[in-house]
Amino acid sequence: MRGKIFLFMDKFPKFAVIGGGSWATAIAKMLCVNLDEIAWYMRNESAIDHIKIQKHNPNYLSSVEFDIKKLKLTSDINEAVAYADFIIFAIPSAFLSTELKKLTVSIKDKVIFSAIKGIVPETFLIVGEHFHQEFDVPIENIGVITGPCHAEEVALERLSYLTIACGDAEKAKIVAKVLAGNYIKTKISDDIIGTEYAAMLKNIYAIAAGIAHGLGYGDNFQSVIMSNAIREMKKFIRKVHKMKRNINNSAYLGDLLVTGYSVFSRNRMFGNMIGKGYTVKSAMMEMSMVAEGYYAVKSAYKLNQEYKAKTPIIDAVYEILYEGKDAKRVFKKLTEKLD
């Protein structure tokens, strides 16, 4: 991979975005500020046709207008992968394996950045580990893009922050530079595993915050949930990958807070519906977007059978979503375990 020399070139490497949802749309918007052209894969051909004519995604962040001359739109994932040096995946983790099965082009020599906030259910691996173990992508060619950053606020061009993690600092700097802008501030990190697990876990805690709200708990208890959640996150991540990290940094605590409190948080919304009495199936049908935390809690719970971190919040959410236990009773018990 010629990534080592990219920083000394006049032009950036070629980028592709994989996904057609709100986060993929936001990333495409950020990239188009700094790049002359990007490849953008989405499986929905009617959405591609709409973008070509109307210049916006009809299904997500429709207020974002694109310069069509900058977009190499395709419904063929292999075309996008073959085009790019750097590939940013921004699709729900539950659907990643299905999309990757379509690949006939090798990704071994590509630089892969995950903007996916979840665990691949088929392998119980975070996305970076999945690409390394299943597709032989070298660790130094794998990175993570985390918040705190909601796609909706990118669309509104409100000041947002991104953390770009990669074992190769030069590759992290490239991605940080192409995503940065007047309203996007970026920083780099070498904690690939920790930031990716944090991005997955915060969705579970946002569901817990939503359930609490749906059950009628107030702001006082919400603050207790969030306070305990960051400590629980720290314990879990330390068990998975022990290294020096400040859990209070934006990539961990900041991302947790925005997902737990924001009106744009689909995981909080999902949890709120569960707290109000919706079944999992009915809550999913009501929502137009995937709540990653639903899939993440099963993976985190199963993984923790091995790691054995103390995770009462994860356990409570798992019991409600996967064992069908009464949310009110589960949270009554949870309140006795928090401090």
C-alpha cells in the first residue's frame, strides 16, 4: 500500500463511501468539501437516480445538496471498491456481511475505515477485527471514525467533532484532513479497538437512557445512568484491550453523552418506545432507521461471558430486549445496583 507517501503528494488518494443511510450521506457531504470526486455506493438504485436529478438523497438528510459532478454514484460495490484507495464503510453492522458477500474485488490492499457503530453479528467481532480476520486487511490499513457527531447536525452544519483512529498515524491524518471543515473539527487517535468498542457500547447505554425516559424516570436518574455507563464502558473496554486511554475524552464520554441525550439519537428513541410498552418488533417497525444498539447488546452480552466485566446496564438491556423481561421490573432492580 502506498499510503506512506500520500501526505507528500499534491492530491489526496481516492475515496469511496459504502452505504446510503444518514451517516453515509453526512460523510459524503464532508468529503465533497475537500475532494474533487468520490465514489459512493448504495444498493438503492432509485435513490441513485433521484440524487442524479434532484441532487439530494431522498431518504436521508434530504436538505443536503450535492454537486453531482463530484459523485461517482454506483449500485455495484465492486465498482466503488475498485475505484478507491481509501474506503469508508457506513452501513449498519447487521447488514455488513450481506454487502461484503457481493465483493469480487480484493480489499486486501485497500485502506479501510469503519464508520459503523456495532459488532458484526456473524463473527461477534468489531468491524476492524472482522476486516482483518476475514479479509486479511493489515491492521495498519484499518481505521475507525467516531464522534461525538450526529449526521443530522452535519446536515445543519452545526459545529461537530470527529475522532479518527488508526495504527498508522499518517493514514489517520489523511482521513482527518479530508473530513475536516469549517464546522467539522477532527483529531487522531491510536486507540482503534477502544474507540470502536466505545462507539458500539454507547448505543446500548443510549437505549438504557431511552427506556428510563419511557418508564417515567427523570433527569436525575438519567444522569446516574450516564455516570454509571461511562464507568461500565471503561471496565468493559479495559478487559477487551488494556492500554492507556482517557475515558473522559470526546471519543468515549462525549460520544456517549450525545447518543444518550440527543433528540437525534435513534437508539434513545428505540429505548424510549420500549419503555413506553412497545414490543421490540413494533418499535423496529415504527422506526425508519436501524437502532444499532439492539444488535450490539446481544453481542456485548455474549462477549462478556468471556471477559466477565461488571456490566449491570448491559445485562438489564439484554434481559428486556432478548429475554422479554418486564422493563419496569428490570429497571427497579437496576436502580439498586447503580450509585
